[in-house]
Amino acid sequence: MFQIAMSGTRLSYVVRQLDGQVEREITPFDTKKREIVRKTQKQDAGYIVYFPRGHVLRFKNMEELKRYKLHVRPRMINLQGLEDPNSPIGKLIAAQDQNERDTAFEALENQVIAMATARTGRVVMPEQLASQPAAPGTAV
């Protein structure tokens, strides 16, 4: 089933912005004390990037995305299915208005996310895990 999803048109990656804020540990160097000081600071949750081969990366901010050149619209890989109007790329090409194009592009994004999480399951960030109640019968 995983090989079926890998054939056909797909995006090279998908970027999603994470909601909310997280507490991150920052370690600035205190020049007066001549030591590293540890403190926590609330920051935006950042971004998560899905790749069709199953990799998922998390970035703290837009500057990190720009450094890796992931802030631009992703390229399409393997334009197989271009002639099929029912395939995601066929729907994107045949779309008559912007709403239909956005829906077709979202279908391509969801396909990449499904491929990235096919083997491991849904990606849960540590702060999401802490806010979810523990399942019955499991230790915390």
C-alpha cells in the first residue's frame, strides 16, 4: 500500500505552521559571570515540514525555514497522472477558479503528509503530548 502512494505526482515537501506557543530553553552566555545561564522563554511553536519519504522536521521560526530554502512553494515531483482528471495533479491543472486550485493543492499536501506518517503514525510534538491525558492503563 505504501508503494502505491509513492507513485504519481507529489510535492517535494509540505510546510505547516504549528499553533500556539511553547517554552524553549535558551542558554545565553553571561559575560559578567563567565558562564552559560539556562532559562526558559515562551516562543511561537514554529513549523513542521513533511517529506514524502517519511522524514519530518521541526523548525523554530521562519528564519530557519529560509536558511534551508523551505519557505518557498515546493516543487512537484513525478508528473505521472497529469492526463487523469481525477488525480490530484489532474484536478489542479483542470481547476477553473482559485478555490478549486487551492483544494487540489491541499489534496497534494495531504498526500505527502499521509506518506510521511504512513510508517510511524501521526507526529505529536512534546508539548502536545504533555497536554493530552494519558491513556488508561499506561504509566506517565
